[in-house]
Amino acid sequence: MSEQSRSPHRRPRRGHRPGKGGGSGPSGQPPRPRDPARRTAYDVLLAVEQRDAYANLLLPALLRERGVGGRDAALATELTYGTLRHQGTYDAVLQRCVDRTLASVDREALPVLRLGAHQLLSTNIPSHAAVSATVDLARKVVGHHRARFVNAVLRKVSARDLQAWISVVAPDRGTDPSGYLSVVHSHPRWVVKALARTLGEHSSTGLVETERLLAAQNERPRVTLVAKPGRARAADLVAAGAERARYSPYAAYLAEGDPSAVREVRQHRAAVQDEASQMVALALTRVDARGRDALWLDVCAGPGGKAGLLACLAGQREARLLASEAQPGRAGLVATAVHRAPRDAGRAIAADGTAPAWRPGTFDRVLVDVPCTGLGALRRRPEARWRRTPQSVEELVPLQRDLLTSAVESVRPGGVVAYVTCSPLLEETDAVVGEVLDGRGDLTLLRAPDYLDEVPGLAAGPEGRYAQFWPHRHGTDAMFLALLRRDVR
């Protein structure tokens, strides 16, 4: 079950004991844990902490591998993502409840403490049950000695509810609004400040819209599906129980359940894709290419969501898409995504976009969705906020600039380039595009919102020429789009 498909946690029915029903699993498999939800959540949290694993990939795999479904799967998903989203808040509380720095707590024990804090402060699980079940888990994963430590800390946490703890651990909002929002909405302080800059807010304003954004990034997103043009229709997804989307003509929202239960998804005629991702790809296809419109390029296409949509749109126009991805493993995913596009319009290759395997000026349309901090997709990948630092941005910007420059060189005069990031940070968006524009005399910055008339409130940057999606305004990832035409000389 994916994170987006979980059901909200509810108090167990009378007589229901979470974790009951152990015993042996399938032949050759270890016995199923007595409390599979908490054990699975813990294993994911530990892997995220120690191995930089991605929860949205590991959790569904573990649930399938262990045969965890129904209420246990829903609880495991809530515990995993709830803990990751609110980790900053819980760490501030836990720091007050241990007699040493939180950084010195055993790395195996810390996820147990965070898991317990989430149950105590943000779910309907009774306090005694949350402490008891978490300490039982601790005995299994960190041993009896450290389980006593977990028990003592969680009993201190249980002494106050979340709002009471926030009044104790959060800085004063009047004197330190960024620090206050950082604790209350569980984002690193530097991220709060960077997002406020993008929104044009300053500490003196109270950071009202910034707070709305932070809150939205902690909400559970709906699953958004894309019907691949020429292979399925949004109406097919609606007939399968989804709700027609607000913006994309190819999208539908799945209220609950596993996306793979939808026939079109199983048959690869539809896929999971955020609506903003669909719209930035669609915008590229709406610009007049001023001449030939036969060859399209996706410069860094992995894992292939936008490439899959573009290949289908290209096929409907008798054009062809080349989808390039530097990492061979991800290039394989791209190949799957573009497979069976209408008129066999999609082809995937493993190639480095900064050292093109094609001649300059070959393509009519080019999408360059650059590697970025991913801070626009925190609803789906909440752990990214704890992995990225200001140094991460500094390291990514030169690559982003090189990829955009390569994309511009790859498009013919008169053609168009879409620069896309799943990050709203100014350093990764406005600054990169501005630097490339300033260094060349053959580019025109188009007004991207003009190609997305159905979406309000997108205009950003100089004269409102960039398009910026936002979770709190549009219910999508915070996707950025700039459209550039290479001038004819």
C-alpha cells in the first residue's frame, strides 16, 4: 500500500488487539511479528535514519513481503509517515525528556522514541496502550535494557498533550517566527526561511502564507492518476471510482485504495503522477514550435513519469520523443514508462544530459526536469527535509545550470525548452534560469502561466513569467516551470 492510499488511523474496535495473529508466515518465511504494523514502521524509520532509504519505496515493499494488509497496513503507513512528517516537533519534545543530547541516543533506539511520541501526541491511541506497545517493540529491537530507557522517556512525553508541549519547546513566535514555525510544523529552520523568501514574506509580516505552506506539506496527499493519452481516458479512471481532477484533462484523484487495483494502472495505460507534473509537461506541448514539430527530448527523464506522458502526446501528433537518463537503472524505468506509446513514439536511452549523445539543434521541444533538493514534494517524501542542507543546494546548482545550458543547445532555433524543478527554492529556479539567460543572447523567456490558463495563481518571477505550483494553493507538489524559446538569427 502506498503512503497516499492509507486510511486515517482510528481507535481500535473493542476487543481488537493490534499485533495479534502472529505465527509462521509462508513456507520459508520468518514468523509474522505479533505487532506487524509497529515493527514494519520501525524497520522503515530505521532504514531511513541509517541507510538514507526512501520510505515511499521501502514501506510498500515491506508490506507486500510480510503479507501485511488491511488495518495493520493502514496503521503502519500512518505511523511511518506521521513520524517522518513531524519528526522535528517530536525531537524537540524528546530533547526535553532525556538527560543528554538527543544526538547521543542510540541510533537504533531513536526511531522507537519517535514512533512512540507520534502515537502519544498525534493519534487517538490511548496513552497507556501507546507506551505499552512501543516498549514491547523496544524489547524486541533494542533489548530489555534500552527498553527501560524508552519506557521512562515515553512516560515523560505522555505527561502533556501536543499543544502543551509546543508551548514549552517552541520559540516565541513574536521574536523568532522562523524558529517557532520550524518546531510547530516540523521543518528545518533554513527551509522555513528559504520558503518564506520564495513567497516574498519577511519575519516582520508574521510569515502567514509560509505557515499555510508548511501545514500543507504535512498533509496526506491524494493519489493522482494520469490516463496516458491514446491509451486511456480520464473518464476510464472515473468509471473505476476515481474523481475527475481540477486541472489536467488526463488526471483523476483516487480517494483511497491501492492504485494497482485500477485496471488501467495494472495494464500500464495509466500511472500515478502528481497533477503539477502533468501540467508542466502539457505546457511544453502547447507552445508554438514555429516550424517543424517532429522530435522531442526529455534530457534527464528518470524515473519516467513526464516522459511517459510526453511520449503519448508526441505519438498523437506523429512526433517522436527521445527520453535520456544518465543512470542505467533509472533508464530502464523510463523505457517501461514510454513503452507502447501511440505510434511507438517513445524511446529511452542511458546518456548523460551534460554530455549529449545527439547533435546540437536536433530537437523541436526539450524538457529538462533537473535533479533538485525535492523540497517541493515533501508531502510524498517527508524525509527529504531532514536530508537536505544549504550545502545540498550549492552542490546541485552547477549541475542544474549545466543541464539547462545543454537543453538550450539541443533545441533548434525557434524551438522551446521547459526548465522544471520539484523545488521552489529561488537558488534552484529563478537564479539558475536568470544566469543562463544573462549568459546568452539567443533566448526569450516566455510567460509560462499563459500556457496554463486553467490554473490560477501561478505567476512568479520577473513580470510573472515563471509558473510556480504550490501545495497550499493548488493541492499539488511545488513544481516550478520556465519556458524559453531559442531565437532565430
